Amino acid sequence: MPHRASLPSAEERLLRGREPWLWTNPKRRRMADCADGLPLGLADVSDAEARLDRFAPLLAELFGELRGAGGRIESDLLPAPRLARRLAERGGLALAGELLLKADHALPVAGSVKARGGIYGVLHFAEKVALDEGVLTGTDDDYRKLALPPARSRFGRHELTVASTGNLGLSIGVMGAALGFDVTVHMSVEAKDWKKRRLRDLGVRVVEHASDYTAACAAARAEARRTPRIHYIDDENSVELLLGYSVAALRLRDQLSRTGPAVDGEHPLFLYLPCGVGGAPGGITLGARCVFGDPVHCFFAEPVEAPCMLLGMLTGRHADVSVYEVGLHLKTEADGLAVSRPSRLVGQLMEPLLAGCYTVTDEQLFRFVADLYETEGIEVEPSAAAGCAGPEMLLTTPAGRAYLDAHGLAEHMASARHVVWTTGGLFVPPEQHEAFRRRAAGRTPQAGAET
């Protein structure tokens, strides 16, 4: 029998009732009080960016879409005034400040936020193999030689494996295959068929599981332990993935500096980040707190059926608690967020850094998918729209207003910037996007069904 999470009765009712709600983190601390105790910091984030810079000439050679950017994988920061007006009208709120979209749904090569961590994880391992086996003479060597047959032959002796609900597997499959690695992706039951097809078209081995993401991870991890040639990229416990995601904060700093004043106490920054197991939003939050300090406030967005990070942080049990313990079953169309247990690594790291977590229904997700398309012409998958609920949660709920008061933010909201992080959608088939919008309009009961 599964354990039952020990929760205050009010919180347990909200979770079991699948009601959208906002939880704010009482353990959040000032960076001056916690930075020295963190296992990772700004130096680690900067080191990750330097590694990506070393690989940029190679990436520009491997992927034509990166040549104009010199091999840098990055997304735009977009103003969203029409979306802001719609969210304000529907939510009955005064959305002071500016609403922006961090358009990771359009990240080149992999088409989602996972392009940051997943591709970085492959490059980190490739660099180690190349240096250990003499393909590179040092980190000042020409990394473009990693696309040549001698390097590909060395990489082909290694197998990369990962467990995924979809987008992480896509990013690792694309990058691993481009370098010549043998790649296996263990896909959990939540994964969409079109993502499996895309991987197979790249020559990636896809292992389908009839179980959830956590069980798929366990199977992939066990296989890697039995086979020395396999390098398992562990979404639940990978520092490399986390640091790949964290580089986004350095890029965001540069983008914000071109569009407005510096982030400070009078110009606070709010980030709304869709969350599954926690790696991508955790890495972004780590980077953001290291780069911007206390004036940045990061909130994770999760489906009402899969609020694993909220539950882990609320109970303090992290990976030792499951959403099944509160009667939830991962029945959500947000496949990338359909996770039963959070990452222990991320949950513990987030304790002093995260502002809070909130939950959203599938109905809201599809409505936001339609809103993004109708107001800004942007197409995303449902999980990538979860950040759109953030401003309303912060500005209209008692928990949100209490958070603003406690941190002295209420008087500065007119100069605030709200960044909704859109995390995936570029490679979703057009007919699937149309199905999402039909679901939002109530014209079909199952917009997320595979086509």
C-alpha cells in the first residue's frame, strides 16, 4: 500500500480536490544568507556558459539553423501586451508592469527548454570523452574536429541513455545522434507518439514503457548500471543538466538590460516556470538567483494532477513523496509535467531559492494555448502554457498578496516585469496545434489525442 503524505488538512483538500492554488515557500532566504551554503553558484553557471561557447563553432557546423547565431542556442524575449490585456480582463486584475515571454518553445535544434540542459548534458560528456581519449588536446583546441570521422568513431563506442516524457529525450537524441553516439531513450507512458516518431527518424532507439516517468527512470538507471559502455543522463539527479539550464539566466540578464532598467528592489522580476521533475525550472531558478539576487522571484507551475515539486517541498520529503499518496493519477495532457515524484537534488536546492509553486488545470492550459495563439501568434504545447497563470495567482490570491506584502513588493509592481517561460512547441505537428485550439474552444473532447 502506498504511504499517505502528512499534510495540513486544508492543503490536502486542495490537492485531492484538484483545485488550482498557490503555495509560497516559507524557507526562501536572502542570497547573502544562503549563497555560501549552496552546492552550486555563479562560478558554476559561468563555467557552463564557457563550455557552450567552446562548442559553438561545432554546433554552427552541425546545425544550419545555428549558423546565423554563431552556434549559440537561444530564444527571444518577447513583449506580450495583447496577452497581458487578455489575462487582465479574464482574471479581473490590474496587471501593472510588463508581461514578457521567454520563448523557449522556439529554441532551435530541439524546440523546447530541454535544448538547454539536454544538449549541454551531451556536450559535457562528449568533451570528457574527447579529452580523455585524445581527440581534443585541451579546451583551447578546435572543437569542430568532433564532427570528423575519428571523433565520431570514438563517440560511437559509447551509448547515451535517458528516461523522458518527451522533450528531454528529443534534445538528447538530436544532439547525441549528431555527434555519432548510440542513443537510447526510455519513454514513459505519458510520452506522445509524435515525439517517439521523431526520435526514431533520427536513428534513436526508443524503449516504450507502460509505466510512469519515475518507473521509466528506474528501468533506464538499472540498465546503465549493468552495462559499462552506457552513460545514463539522469534527469532526476544530474548536476550537468541543471547547469545547462542555469545558463538561461545569463542570457536573460543581457536581454533585459536591452529593454529596460536593471533588476533591483524597485524593479522586481517574476519568473513563471512550468515544472515536471524540476530540472529545467530548478536550473533556471538557480541561475536567476545567482545573477539577479533577491529581486527575482521564481514560481513553478504544475498540473493539478501532478504537483510533485509542490508536494515535495511542502512536506520536506522531496523524492520520498509521491502524488499518488494524495489520490492523484497524472491524468493530464501536459505530458512534460506529468511526474509523480520530484527530483531530490532540485527540491533540496530550491528550499532557500524558490518563491513558490502553483497548480493549473488542463482546462486552463488549453485556454492559455489559445490565448497565446490568438493574441501573440505563438503556438505552444499545453505544458508550455502553464506559466500564463502566474500573474493572476500572484496578484489576486490571498497567498500571492501576502507574499507581495511580506517582501515589500506591492508598491513596486508598476515597475515589475513578469516573464512567462514558454517551454515547448516548435516541433509539434501542425495538426496537433489545431487540435489543441479545438480543445480550448470546446469543439473536441480530446485535443491531446495523437494524430
